[in-house]
Amino acid sequence: MPEAWSDSLPTIKNMELETEWAINANCDSVASDAVTNLTVGSVTPTFPVGSTRVRAILVASIHILNVAANTHHIAFRVEGNKDGGAYQVLLNLMATAQLGLVNLDGATNGWAGAIDVTALVDASGSTYNFRFVVDSDNAGAVRYITCFTLVLIYTM
């Protein structure tokens, strides 16, 4: 390679990259109209050596299935904590029912969203826990399937 040509190539610095950690899906059966904490999903991310965190995004999804022929209106929030500390509300959709199930056994509905969790996810090697908290207006049986993916965006 000619010396003059290689010296003129730009140096790429501070390019944003990402890495992801998928957390196993959980399935919870709830037959209550009380506010209920669903199963926690946990992840212990390891940031790449020499990286600088830019932001962290949590992709959260919930799928609901009517197990009994009851109408349901379901509100929820997403919470997270670091190293077993107190849970923080990351997204609060409890003010109004976001999901609904008709009076039909087997009816389904779902929600997925991306939540900025940069303020929470700040350290490599820490354990982060995430959960959905749900509230149904009916005591009939509902099955909830929840899944989380933590996305770290960083520069090198």
C-alpha cells in the first residue's frame, strides 16, 4: 500500500456499537384483580473492555392470554433495580388500562416497547432485575408471558 495513500485515511473514533443480552421469557398465571408483581428477569451484563457507555435501552414485552371467559382491562408498569436494591419505576402505564381481553377463553393481546434505562444501567458486572407489575379489573385467570432484552450502546 503506498505510504501517501494510507496516511490520508481517516481514523474512525467514537463509533457507536451495541451489544444485547436477552433474558429468558417468563410465564405467570394470575387469577386475581390485585396489583401483582410478575416474575423477575435478571441479567448481568459485561461491558466491552475500553468501552464508554452511551445509553442503555430495555426492550420489554408482555403477552397476555385469557384462560377463563372473563373480560379483562389490564394496566401495567415496568420496574427495574440494580444489585437487589429498591425497584425503580421505568415506565408507568397504570393510569389507564393499556391492554384488554374480551369475554372469550383464549383471547390474547400484547405490548412491546423500548425504554431508556441509562440512569439505571451504569456498571459492568452488576446484576439488573426487571419486572412487569400488572393490575387487572377482573379476578378471572390470565396468563402473562414477559420478556426483556437489555441493549447497551457504547463507544470504543
